[in-house]
Amino acid sequence: KGLLRDFVRLVQIAGFERRAAGAQEAWAHDGSAAAWQAVDAEAMVDKGLAIFEDLPKSDQWEIWQMFAAADVDNDGKVLVEELCQVLGPALSSSETPRHIYRLVGYDGQASITWPKFKAMTMLSTLDRPPGELEEHLREFFDALDEDRDGRASMGEVADAMQKMRIGLSSEDVTNTVYSHFGEAKTALTRDEFIAWLQPYGFSSGGISIAAPAHA
């Protein structure tokens, strides 16, 4: 279950940026660099860290495991290339990692440290608007369904997860799907994919990520 929660969190991180880019929020819009400053990024990190501290220790550990999987060099930071590899199948564009770095890049360093990572994860996954998680899962499934037949096999789902460094085999996916639906399935429709994974997301509720007003 922890690995499925990690997968859903990664989908939410990518979807969070996609929605912000579509709305041209300052941190996710290349033409508004002057509107998003280091002080704004620092405020977002502080907000995310405060949320993280209220999580159960088990959830904190799962998020640490996500960071460790992304930190392939084990040097305490995640570079753009590493984040691209982890978010790969969920990426909306090549600009996604750069936008995420801007969100939490208060120190001018082009890397994400553990404090930045946990803040970014909290901002992307907790207290989000109702229906947003379902939207992100739907978008992920549509990207996965390359032949547009409305179905994704257990192998296709497992391959996508493994590319995101989620250690679930095709057999693992098949077993968890069986546990959820109470019947064996060789493939999932989009509605089934959402129904299976949505319980692993966090709760809803609004949180504003707009840039603070400057004096």
C-alpha cells in the first residue's frame, strides 16, 4: 500500500504543476519570473514543511523513501535530470521539473534537497481541491493508453510504475487489483484505474499557491 501511495503522490506532483501551468500561476509560467521571487519560494517551503510535521511518522517515512529513490547519487539532492526520470510517465512537458524547482527554489540552487522535496510533496498532495486527484489519475491513464482502446494491461501499469521507481511487478499490480475488486483482471478501464488508486490519495480542501503580494 505504501508503494501505491507513493505512486499516487508522484502523479499528483506532476498534475499539480500541469494545473498551475495551465492557469499561468507565477511559479509555473516562464514569462513571469519577476513575479515569483526567492521570498515566495521560501514561503512555500515553510508552508509545506509545517504540513509535513503534522503527518504520521509512517507517511513521513514513505515520503523519505520517495526522495531516496530519486536521489540516485545518494548525495542528498535531486537534480533536474533525476526528477525527470522519476516523473517520466506523468510529465506534462519538459518544463515540468524546472517549474517545480522554481516553486521551492528559494536558495538559487538547481537541485531539490530533502526539505524542499517534502515541502513540494505536501503542497502537491494535501488540502487540494475536490476532484483534482481524479483528474490527475484520468490524465495519467490517458497518457498510458497509447493505443486509445480504453484499457491498460497489468504489465503496462507495472512498467509505468517501475519507470517512476515504484517497485511493483506485474504480479504485484495484479494482486493489488484483485484485492481491491475481488476478482481477477488482466486489464483496467480508466474508471477502474481511478477507482483502484483514488483511495491512496490524500483528502481534499482548498490551498492557495498564488504568489504572495509584494510590498
